[in-house]
Amino acid sequence: EKRFNQYQVSAGSVNISAEAEALLSQVVEIESAIAELQVQRAELERKYTTDHPTYKAWQEQLAEQHRRREEMNGRIKALPETQQELLGLKRDLEVSTEIYTQMLINIQELDIVRAGTVGNVRIVDSAAVNVEQPVKPKKARTALLATLLGGLIAVAYVFLKLMLRRGVENPDDIEAVGLPVYASVPLSVTQFKTANKISAKLRRKERKKHASPAFVLAEHSPTDIAVESLRSLRTSLHFSMMDAGNNIVMISGPSPGVGKSFISVNLAAVMAQAGQKVLLIDADLRKGYLHRMFSISPENGLSECLSGQLKFQDSVHVSHQKNLSVITHGQIPPNPAELLMGRRLQELLDWASSNYDIVVVD
């Protein structure tokens, strides 16, 4: 008892247990403050840099709490060893209990906040899948619109083509400038279809040019409306040529593909059918093709005759049609214009005029 009293006097404490309880409560308070500051650390480091005043204030608070804890630890060390051990264990228990309780409170608060949050996304309608009658595409409506659109485009194309066409469509336009119109020959559907078939055959590599099938509309389809128009032209020419200086008719046009050869061949054919002796001359020395219509060779024709290689009568080819003879264009010359300007052409025409009833030059 004497020694215990002497220790109390030397330690400066009247009640060791009461002092230990006071130190314990202070230590628990300091440890709780340190734990709370440690929790705030992640939030501060996410928002601020280490040089920010708020972050520096937090560091000062943490340092102050550590300093107080060191002071408390020094005072605890002054207690008896048994009291120190008991105080340390009780301190650890109460500090851990305080931290655990604070964490539970935080978790419950976050759960309350999460439960109170109302989302802005919700299901209005479940997806309805109809594979028999889908929403889109509407096949019937699409087909109808496509048909109408195609019709409108076609009509617009036709009108635009008519607006851009500058050709003569009415015989009155020709008569208005003082030129006579002997006949108007419509387009022959039979000739058009057959010409396309022949052109397709000519494009085949295994076929030669002179091996194409012969086709003369006046011979194969004598009742065609185009042939009837050519008969009217034959009659008109018969009367108009009574006062002419010769019996030579030349068929020409402003551009290729307007039907000069068609008129020449079929006019010569209808004249031959009327019993006239007709000579048909292919004077197109660049792209003549009358020999194809009669299935004859283009060699030994007009170009050889004009160059003096052949006599006039030797250049004449007899066609398969009665009363109709043909002079082909011959070999393609390098100077067709010069050949046509020579005196041999005039001599040929004079010879043909005296030996035939009518001479048709294409």
C-alpha cells in the first residue's frame, strides 16, 4: 500500500482508473477523426491537386490529429503496465467498433439514395414481330409508286425527245419552201424487225459480209404500206420525168441512216416489177451495202469501173429479181470524191441511160 501510494504521488494521479477512462475516450475520438479524414482523402484527390488550399487544409487537420494521438500515446505510456495493456486493448476495440458503425451508417445512407432514384427509361410497348405482314416494306404500294414513277419518266422522256427533235415531220413544211413532194413513205415495221435480225447476224465473227441473207421488202412483202407508198412514188416519177433531160434518178439524204438505200432498192424493185429494165448503182464508195441485199459480192463494181479497170458492162451484176441489175460500190478507194468527179462517171451514166429504161443511183 505504501509503495502504491508512493507511485500515485510520483505519477501525479489520484485515480488511475478514472484517468484511464478519460484517456480512452480522447484516443477513440482522435482515431475516429483520423479514420474520417482518411475516408475524405479519395474524394479530395479526385477533385483537387496537392497544391489546392482545400487539400492543404485537409493535410493540416490530419497532421494535427496525428500529433494529438502521439501526445495521448505518451500519456498512456505513463500508466502502469497492466493498465496500459488493458487500455490499449479496450482502445482498439472501441475504435474498430466506431469505424465499423460509421461504415454501416454510410452503406445504409447510400442504399436509401439508390432506392430513391427514379429512372427515366421505361418500356412503353413490347416488340411485336409479325413475319407474315411486316410493317415495311409495303410491296403493293412500292410497286404502284414505281409503276407511276416509271410512267411519268417515260412520258417526260418522250416529250423531251420531241422537243429536241428538229427534223421535218410534215410534208407541208417542204411544200412551203417551193419543193414538190411526190410521196410520203411511212416506217415499215417488217423492214425494221428484219433489218435488226440481219444486223445481229452480221455482228457474228463467223459470218462474212456478203453472206448475209438477202432481203428486199418489195419482193418479200409486196403489200406492205411502205411498198404501196413507193408505188405511188413510181407513178409520180413516171409523169414528172416525161419532160426530164434523162432517165436517171438519184436518191440522197442529209445524213447517214435516213433511209436512202431502202428507198433506192425498193423503188428499183417496184419499177422492175412494172416491167421496166432498171439499173441500180451503189454510189456510196465509203459505206455502201446494197450488195448485201442481193447476196452478191461487192468486188468488180463502181470504183473499178470509174478507175478504168473494168468496162461498164463488166461491172453490172444481175440480181435474182427479173429486170433488175446492180452495180456495187466495188473496192473501197482511198479517193472516192476524186473518182466521182472524173469524166468516167458521166460516161457511165450516159451508157446506163441508153441501155436501161431507168437508172437509180444511191
